[in-house]
Amino acid sequence: MASTLDLRRYCQRVFRPLPRVDQRRWAHTYVKALLATPGKKSIQRLARSVSSSPTAAQSLRQFVNASPWSWEPIQRELTTWVREAGPVNAWTFGPAFLPKRGERSVGVHRRYDPFANRTANCQVGYGAFLAVGSAHVPVAWELSLPGPWDDCPNLRQRARVPATERHRPPWVHVLNLVETLAARTDPAPVVTDLSDSHDSQDAGLLAHGLAKRGHTFVIAIPRQLPVTVEDQDGSCQLLPQVAPVGTGDLPTEPSAPAASIPRPCATRVRSAPARVPMPRADTSQGSPYQLFTTMRPDNRVGQVWLTNLPQESLPEAARLAQQAGGPATAIAAMARWFGLLDFEGRSFPGWHHHMSLISAAYAYGRLG
């Protein structure tokens, strides 16, 4: 762990967009407390770990929940700091499921959590991560509002939700976050896993959106996504539903031989040129991509991926695919060690303040 002086300098850098001296001081105090407090990181415990003042908890709560500071400049500064800490290999994206009691927290709703394999009362946030070495550092967040929140003025007013915030599907959150990163830093391949999306079209819509904007991508797709695979003679056939991980196989593709990945244990990649038709009213045949999967030692199919990298770059696509689990690993670490789940999250600004402060603490813990 770096020294306290180093932490102070880090916080001076990341939180310098805050307009007031007291805000910068409380930001440093909050991050310091997140790093120093063992166990549950309630406001009271955070305050006790860094201050003997009886009003410290109230001041911290005020800073996170009610102080009128903008989180976007903080996240922009954090993005620059992470980029300077090491080369960014990929932009990765993933959801964070935050269980909540009651109905007062912003965006709370009963939803299925695929990581816990259960339906729970929770908030869902989508994070953008910069992959630096083995670290995946969150630098931007969007809160997913459930549909019923669009038409409930009382809920929105109580949680201070801006009028521009509406319910959006997962692929729109990811695309928004990609555009946020594109405005802040140099481009990198986009890697995400949408294989568990409730709407099988999400992966195709995201792929089209990224391709239209000129981004390289590797996306894990659900087996229900309609895809046409181009045969060597130019004809097309609908890809049968890919069986769950560990079973089934892709159609034989003579023009797409297995590729070898230079790893300690060689991994075979099987691929085929493919098109993903645009849903709804669009009758075009869709954009040309590559569909690939890594083959298990028993010749069974692993996860199925869609990429706009060319055939000769599939080894690189397979390496990028290994980055897709990084956000889930980072979110689990943030939940266990950095207090991700220990905040009430009642208001929209408070939620974003908390996520920005947690992200800053996690970045320091991993790269500082």
C-alpha cells in the first residue's frame, strides 16, 4: 500500500475539479476511510476510523448525499489518471447488482441477478472499466432505472432523478458509456458479455451501434440471437440455437480453419463469417462480422462471441474475450473490500457520488 502522503497527492489530483476546499477535503477523507475501515463501511464506521469528531459522520453523509458537486469531472480526471498508470488494453463493461431493503432507494426494483442466480430487490448500475494489465478499473457509471420509474413523478422527485433519465435497455447503457469514454481517452477495443441479456437482440443492436461509430468490439452473445452464417459458396443459413456452454457445436465452416492462440495450453478457435440482421422494420441482411467460439479439449463449444475484427485477427479477438470477466471480478472486490454495497443510495446524485468515490478508492488500491 502506498503511503498516506501518496494518497493525499492522489486525491488532490483526482478531486481537483471540486470547486470548494471543504469538498476536496471530505473527498480525501471518504476515500481514506474506505481504504482504512475493515468490514462493513457504513457512514458511522467510516467516520470513526478517520476522525474523533462527533459531527464527522453527519459531514460525510452531507458530502455524499446532499453536497451539490458534479461527478462527471471527477470521473474524467480518474480516467486520465488510470490511463497514465499503464497502457489500456481494452474498455470492458459490466453490471453491478446492489441489493437494497425497502423501496426508497433510487431505481430500486425486483430484478434477476445472474451472478447470485436469484431475483432480489436491488439497484442495477452499468460500469465502464479500463483494463490495465490484470486490473479493471471503473471510471464511469450509469444507473439503470426500471420502467415503472418513468411514469412515477413522486418517486423521481423524492430521489432527485433528472428529467432526462429514463429506462434504457442494457445495450444502450453500454453504448452511452462507450461514447463517454470516447470523449475522454484514446480508443481501445470494446469487450462485454451480453449473453445473459433478457432480450436476445441487445447484443446485435450494440454491435451495430459500435460498428457505426467505428469501434472495434468483442461481444459475448446469447444463443437466441438470430445470426446468419455465410457458407463458402456465398449462400447463407440461419445459425441454429447454440447449445449451452459445454454442449453443442457450431456449423462446419471449411473456409474458417481453427486458429491457435499462443498460451501455455493452446486454445483452438472456431469461426465463421456471419451477419446479424437489424431487428424490427429493417429488412437488410445486417453487417458482416465474425462469429467465433473457443473449443474445449473435448471439442465442445465454449462461449460464443461476435466481433468485427477480421478473420486473421481472431487470435487477438480470443485474447480480448478473456477480458470480459474483469468487471465482475472488480465489482466483487469492490463489494467485499471497498464498501460498494454499504451505502443507502437514496438519491440519484448520492448514488453517483458514492460510485465515483468507490471507484477512486478502488483505482488507488489497485494501481496506486
